[in-house]
Amino acid sequence: MQCPREQDALIPRPRGDLPKLCAAVTAAVTIGGMLLFSPEKLLGWIAMAVLMLTGGPLLHGLCLLAEELIYHSNTRYRGQGMLSHMLPACGLGGKTLLAAGVASLMLYLAGHHLPHKCNIWELLVLVFVLYPLLKVSGVLGPSAVEVSDICEGRKKNVAHGLAWSFYLGYLRLVLPHLEQSIAGFCATHQLNNTSWGRGSRKLLILIPLNANISHKLEDEDENIQFYDNLPNNEIDRAGVRGRVYKHSVYRIMDENRKVHECVVEYATPLLTLYNMSQESSAGFGEPERRQQVLLFFRTLQDILEHSLECRNRYKLILLNDEQEDDPHFLSKAILRHLEQQEREEFCLTPNPQQERAHPFVGNAHSNNGDVMSRDPTLMISLEQPQPLRVPTEDTY
């Protein structure tokens, strides 16, 4: 058992403001020394150094803006104003733009004090010294687009951790037993297992974009009614003997009052994303939450597509319910996915009535022009196999 002091020695402390203090002291000492030797040139040197440091990030921000405008204006910004959201995200606003503007004004005012022959060493020293100061003050900090690209590329988002936790801690454990649970459920409830569509034998996982989910589906749509729970799956997990995992079966009523049974539930990690957006200390607003939900969906889909344990046992349903006023939107979305799976994924045998005769193919064994069947058949011969060529006697 570790004492509190040992724990404090292991747990890293939050990073402080010492880099800012060191950068400010270094810049102040250097600028003060140059002020003693050439005060008339100092303003122009500082302006040139700041412009050299901020011009590159601004040009890079324009390159980022081109990417955001062409490919991400609707998906990541939801059609919001470019000036209020996209420009700051690309680093074309705020401190960097202000520093470049002030430096340009300083350079204009000090233009007549600049010598014709510049001392490159003085300029280099100022650039080296001002770079840490501008960096720690946020002027040269990475833009929101760069931070997002780094987090997505290195799998550092909240959504990535939640998706992997949802898969490793839940889906990979329960989905391999789903068909067996459905068979046991049909036996105990006197249901015909074959009456369930193949799409209904999957676990339907609902992922709404707003992450605001209710604990009872029937509260959101009156066409959805809770039926019963599937048999419990008990798994020894993390020191808990016989931890219970269960799924719920719901009855979905369509427009013709026909009932469809299916196993459906929300993705539980969305509760974490929604609760984080309600806590001010989490620094997680509504735009960030929506972006994390989309990353969660994309990451989970990629994980499950490469999982042999979960293959053909799930269906992810992304719900764009923020613009839907239909009270039966949820039931229609579920039924639409069930119908799509039945029609597209599992319609493997063609309908004989849809087979049409080819007008140019005749049956060799028919004199009345009957159409030759296009179904492949296996022809088995009972004769002994013969060599490809008859052997010839050797002549000497």
C-alpha cells in the first residue's frame, strides 16, 4: 500500500507558467541590452522580427482555410459563418493577426530609422528571443484546426477512448452471444425464431448527434414499446463474479400497425459526452460535443468492421434528430434500417419470377426454342477418366 507522499511522487503535477516567465525575462534582458547600444533602431528591428515570425503562420492559416472551405465547411462547421468560426479555427484571427498588424504599424512608423545596411546578427538574435515569448503567449500557438488534426491523427480525442472502451468493455463481450440469447428468448416466449428478420437478429445501436438520450425508448416514440429482456449473460469481469450483461427487446409498430421485434439500445458512452458538455469545468461545449459524437461513430464503425467477434452482429444507426419534428422519427429510422438490411444485405437468392429469358440463347435439347436456364449446374460423369492424349508405342 502506498502512502500519500508516494502517490504524489508518481502522479504528475499540472504544468505551470515557468516557461512564460523565462521567455519574458529573456526577451526583456535582450531588448534592454539592445536599447543601450542602438535605441533608434530597436523599434524597427522588433517590428521586422515580429513580422517574420507571424507572416509564416498567417500564410499557413490560408492553406488551412482552403482545406476547411472545400471539404469541411458543412460537416465540421454546420454552415456557420466563416468569419466567426472558420477563420479563428485556422489561426487567421485573434492574437496572431493582431501581432502582425501592430508590427506592420511599428515598421511603418520606424521606417526612416532603419539603416540601409542591416546587421543580420541583431535581427537573428531578436527572432530567436521573441519566438519563445510569442509562442508561450499564444500568438504562435497551434490553431484549432491543427490541434484537431493532431488529436484525430494520434487518436487522442475523448471519442477515441470512449469508442475503444465501449468495444473492449461491452460489445466484444456480448455480441458473440447475441444469437444464442435471441434463440433462448424465442424459446421461452414461444416465438418462432425464423419469424425474426435477419436484421432483427443484430444489435441496433442508436447514436444521436445531440447525445441527449433517454433511458426509455417508449418515452420518445409511442410506436415503440418495451417487450422484455434477453436472457442475461454473466461474465467474470474485473474482480466481479458473474457480472450481468443484458439487452432489451422492443416492439416497433409501422404505419400498417404491423409489429417488428428487434434488439435496440443507445450507445452508453454518449451519456458521458452529454454530461461533460453540461459541466463548465470540462471545457466541453455543444460544438465540441457534436464533433466528438461524429468521431465516436466513425471510430466505433472502424473498430467493429475489423472485429471478427462482432462481424454481422451489429448495426450502427446515426440519428440526426436535431432537425426532426416528427414524433415517430425514431421508430421510422429503426424500421428503415431493418428494411434496408432485409432488402440489400440478405437478399441473396433471386426471385424466380424476376428471371427473364435471354432472347438469343436457346436450349440445345429442345426443338421448340425453350430458354436455357441461367442457373449454374454441376455435371458429374460416371465414366472412367481418360488421358489427354493416347500414348504411342516407342519405335527404335
